[in-house]
Amino acid sequence: MSAVVWTAVGSLAAWLWLLLGQGFFWRTDVRLPPRGEPDDWPSVCVVVPARDEAAVLPDSLPSLLAQDYPGRAEIFLVDDGSSDGTGELARELARRHGGLPLTVGSPGEPPAGWTGKLWAVRHGIGLARARAPEYLLLTDADIAHAPDSLRELVAAARTGGFDLVSQMARLRVESVWERLVVPAFVYFFAQLYPFRRIAVRGSRTAAAAGGCVLLRADAAERARIPDAIRHAVIDDVALARAVKGGGGHIWLGLAERVDSIRPYPRLHDLWRMVSRSAYAQLRHNPLLLAGTVAGLAVVYLVPPIALFVGLATGSAWAATAGGLAWLLMTATYLPMLRYYRQPLWLAPLLPVTAFLYLLMTVDSAVQHYRGRGAAWKGRTYARPDTALDES
């Protein structure tokens, strides 16, 4: 048997394992767990880190102000050095819409060793501690919540005994590039961190979605959040690992009425979103990078190549193995496309999207070795191998 046939058979074997042995990652029915109303509604402080978010705040902040929550709740928006009037706009929106109390704070420039939005989160949690809340809702400035979002999150946490409940907000899918790339982004994330395994006590799988995280305040203190993860570029996964590592019970699933309103109209915008943290996901390890590139190629690129090569050369083995692997890939992607209400004919194009992600990952490594470091909202941070610890 030729190398093409053996590679195609290996790809098919990988897809059979992914289908049955990776926590049924491809299913999209992991939503907020069964819940009932608690006897008493705990106090909650909502922390919103915001840097240059004036473009999205008019569509997101009113949804937080309008939360229908039976207990005491308050919002702390942290204006993290914005140059577009984010803080003043937030105050104006609160005056105009009313609703939950809003406090706008500013942390100043982060000290060395703090990445991304974590310094702003730390300042917000510090402000919230004066209210002694039982829960903290960490949510991004581009996330719009349904009126009962906070109520449902708290009910799920109380009913299930969770220290952390996180929902992966439904990302915007309107432009051509968003349709091609965004559902695959969530699909790949679920493949890395199968949602069903995250809630299992004792499992090593831990992840959260930073746009919507409800966290018990005492669990945050035990895990030293955010100080313990101040170096992390991928802060949501690091947060979940810290909480779970401290004995916390965590849950992550897909959102039903929590939406990201941030647009990514161009491929360049999506490329930056992925490449910013792709190599950090691989712990800046060249061997992991090589393995990831090889894995993406074998799992996603080989099936269509083997099918066409097999048909062209008359190799039934290559065509059959490649075709079956491509069919399994397509079938597992269909539920995510349905969740995002996208046309199902996009499913066979997943190899094209995977190739784009392969290039984004390589580019992330190239930017790292050029010394550009990680970047967030116009800030660039030192190279992790010299100043940051991603472990």
C-alpha cells in the first residue's frame, strides 16, 4: 500500500476516535444545566473590563443595566486607559437607561507581568469586594445579555453546586469570512476542551469562555484570581484551570441568549483574533507547533487530498479512506453550523478553514520569534519565554 493510502487510513482512524472518544465534542446540546430558583438570591457584582469599547457599548451595556435579577446586583465597568471616551459613554448610558447601579473605575497602566485585560479585572474585583458579593460575573464589553441572563446563571450555579459557570457567547456571523471561520473556531475549541468533560469532577479538562463567567467570590479568593494567572495570554482557560485546580466545580457550555456583538468583517480581523494567542496555546513550544501542524494536515487536509488522488490514480483504498474521513469530518461539523444558523453546504469546506487556522498558528509563532509578543487592545507584552509564564 502506498504512503497516500496509509496516511488516509490514519486520518480515518483519527476521525473514528474523534467521533467516539473525544467527549462527543461535536454535539451542541451542552447548554445551561437543569436549574431551579434558589430560596434566596445571592448578591452579584458584574465586572466589565473595557478598553476603547465606545463602538460596542451602546449595544451591550444597556443589556446589563436591564438585568431582571431578584437579588442585589451592581455593575463595575473598568475603563482601562481608553482613548475613545469609553468611561464617559458608560456613565451616559447608565443615566439614560437606568437599571442596575453602575460604577466606572480606572486602574491606571498595568505593571510589568500583567497581560491583556487581567489588570482591569483585578481592579474591578477590588472595587466589588467592598460590596462583599457572593458571586462575580466577569463579562466582556462586547457581550449582550438577555434580560434573564444573570438570573439563569445564578440559578444554574446554585442548583448544580458550581463554583464557576461559563457560557460561550454566540459570536457574530454575518460577513463571508465570519461564516467561514467563526463556527469552526468554536468547533475547534470544543475539540480541544470537550464541554462534557469540563464539568466532571476529577477530570483534567478545564476551560471557560471569558466573555461570560459567573464565579463564586470565595472560589476566586481560594484560586487567587486574577493574581495567580496574571501572566496568562489565554486568561479564560487559565482561570478555569486555577479554579478547578483549587477543588472548584466548573461548567462550560454554549450560550442560548448571550451574544458577542463585535464584528470581524475581514479575514485580517479574524486572523489577528486567532494568531494573537494560538502559539501561547501551544506553550510557545516548537515541538508542539510541529505536532499541531502535522496533526491539522493529517486530520483535516489529507481526507480530500486522498479522495481526489485516489480517484485520479484509480486507488480505491485511498479514495475510500479519504472519502470516509471527509464524510465523518463533515458530519461532525453540521451541528455547529446548525447552532450558528448557517447553510449546511459550508460543512465540506472545513478543510479550507482548517488550512487557514494552520497558517494562523504558524504566523502566531513567527510573530513570537520576531519579538512582537502577545497583544491586546493596542498593548504589546514581553515575549512569554522571557517575562511570562504560560504554565
